[in-house]
Amino acid sequence: GAGVSQSPSNKVTEKGKDVELRCDPISGHTALYWYRQSLGQGLEFLIYFQGNSAPDKSGLPSDRFSAERTGGSVSTLTIQRTQQEDSAVYLCASSLAGGFQETQYFGPGTRLLVL
Amino acid sequence: QKEVEQDPGPLSVPEGAIVSLNCTYSNSAFQYFMWYRQYSRKGPELLMYTYSSGNKEDGRFTAQVDKSSKYISLFIRDSQPSDSATYLCPRLGGYNKLIFGAGTRLAVHP
């Protein structure tokens, strides 16, 4: 079956511009996570959605970052006024219900380069 | 101290070698341990998981947990070039989010 998909695969933008990154989770998965992987750094958690519950935004690095999930499915991560330090691979993952020890399935990521 | 510590490598071995990858946690309270594998330009995928109560074997891969539950190892027997990837051993945080270390890059050369 189809896995987690993300678009675009690559995004090059200029400093100060806004970008939107999209994630399509596995059909039927109610839990969705965003992570960021910077060059030479490990993956770091950004935000978590579970059903209609309020998202866990504890990992967002600044108020320039926001995310939404429409209809409990597709999610969009928005970065406003991008900075060069935002350059990274942004990964999305989904799991069936966000239960403890559930396997998370990752998408291929969006590679963002801020010039 | 980082929550999850891994030697970033790269670790370069010849095909057929036995590989040992290690991971250290700052907290011994964890009981569930995972190994993820990430190929270049791909997202991580769960390779295997185990519990603090014992080791687990899956084909050429064995996950071993130290009794202190602060140190785990992944052994790869008869390593293949297709095993070349970054290996990650995240711990579980609140809401099931994964907390990663830097990962260890492995290169198996023919």
C-alpha cells in the first residue's frame, strides 16, 4: 500500500520568504509527527497531531514555524520569514493511533535550502 | 549529557564482516528499545525493537540490551553493501514522539 508521501521533494527559497511543506500520512493513520534533520544533527521532534486533540507543539523552534492538519489527514508545515538555519530535511511520520510503542512510518522528507 | 548517544562514525567495514553498533541512554528507566535504519535520501524505517528483558534476533540482525538498560547494541552478521545506511536508536518520549541521537553511519564495501 501507499506509504507516507511528502511534497515537494526539494525546495530552494530565498531568506525571508515563506514556505509550505506538505505531508500525506498513511490512510487510516490518526497520529502524525513532524521532525527536522539538520546537517550533522540528529532528527529532532517538531510537532505531533492526534485526531482532533490539540497538537503537541513543544518542539517547534520559533513562532515562525506553524503546522496544521486538515480533516485529520493531510498536514502542512509552514515556515515564515525563512532563515538560513532553517535549511534541513523535514520529515513527516504517521502511526495508527499514536499509541505507546506504535511504529512510526516516515516519508522521504522535503529538503529545504534557504539561500 | 545528551539523552541518546551514538558514535556518528562513519564506520567502514568489508563485506562479510560482523558489525557492532552501540547506543547509550542517559536514563535507565526505558524498557522498550528500537533500531531504525535510514538509507541516504530516505526516511528512517523501523528495523527491529526489543525489550529490556531480553535480546532479539531477526535474520542477520541481533539487538542486545545491557542489563543496566542504558546501553544497547545491534549486531549485523555477514554484512552486505545493502546494509550501508545510518542506524538510529531513538528513545520514546511523551506522546510517543521519538528522541534521536546523531545516528551511526555504516559503510560496507565490497
